[in-house]
Amino acid sequence: MATTTATLAFRAPTHRLRPDGLFLRAIRTEDLPFLSELYACGRAAELAPVPWSAQQKRDFLQQQFDLQHAYYEKNYPGADRWLIGLDDQCIGRIYIYRSAGDIRVMDIALMPDFQRRGIGSALMRELIEEADARAVTITLHVEADNPAMALYRRLGFEHMEDRGVYQFLGRQPRSASCG
């Protein structure tokens, strides 16, 4: 099956699965401070018990964000890196890498105030729609204790491999019924 821009998730300005006001746009250099803040928010609970000063924690998180960003740039050339926005506010990111038989969710993150509101579910369902249409697998890594694990299970992702801190999950494409 030929892939067209129309069949790729997040390429259209709107989608029937997205909440009103939700938009995606390509990441730009000027988004890096927001993305660094988003990364830090996602790691705040993990660092809470660490006996470092607030500045030491900020410095560490900035270093970790910079390393992650460089890793993604080097190892996923051509990946889609989308800023998630709602109305006029930046609220998250989703990074997707497509290969011949796989859609890899490299990262999806939302600011805490926007979690558990159906936004991640809507975006994942849009990707699932693409994967089913293209007959490809969706894969991702997630920490076993991440609350998003329940979402991934509900969406049909299955455990494929234990990769240390991360669980590697996959969802096989569902074919359309001919009934």
C-alpha cells in the first residue's frame, strides 16, 4: 500500500479524534526551553528525594534533556517531532519515527495539568488509525510503573520484551472487516 501524506497521523491540521483546539506543529529551535521544562516536569517526582539544591536539580535535568535531544537527533533521522498545543498554549510533545513496518512512538509527554484529559488517548488513536491503514505495528518503550501503561493496554498494546527499566510494547495492526 502506498503511503500518502493524508494517511500519516498528525499531518492534517485537524482530525476527528482530536479534541477541539488541539493542534500539532513541527518542533522549532525556539521551542527548546519549553521542551526542557516539559522534560523536567516529567522527572520532578523522581528527583524529589534526591538531596540536591534546586539549582543542582535544574542543571542535571538540563544536561539530561540535552543528551536525550542529541540522542534523538542522531539516532532517529527524519523522525516527526511535534509540539502539542491547545488553543494558544504549548502543552506537550510527541515524537514519531516511521520505518517500513513500524511506527515507533519515541516519546509522548504532556504537562501535568493536561494529563488524564484524553489528549494522549486521542493522539494514540490517531496513530493507531494510521497503523491499521498501513498494516504496520506501533511500538514504544514505557517504564513499568508509568500510569500511561494502563492506557497502552486499553489500546491493545502487548508486552514484547523487558528492556531493563523499560518495557517494550507493541500493537499489531488490525485489518478492516470485509463483512
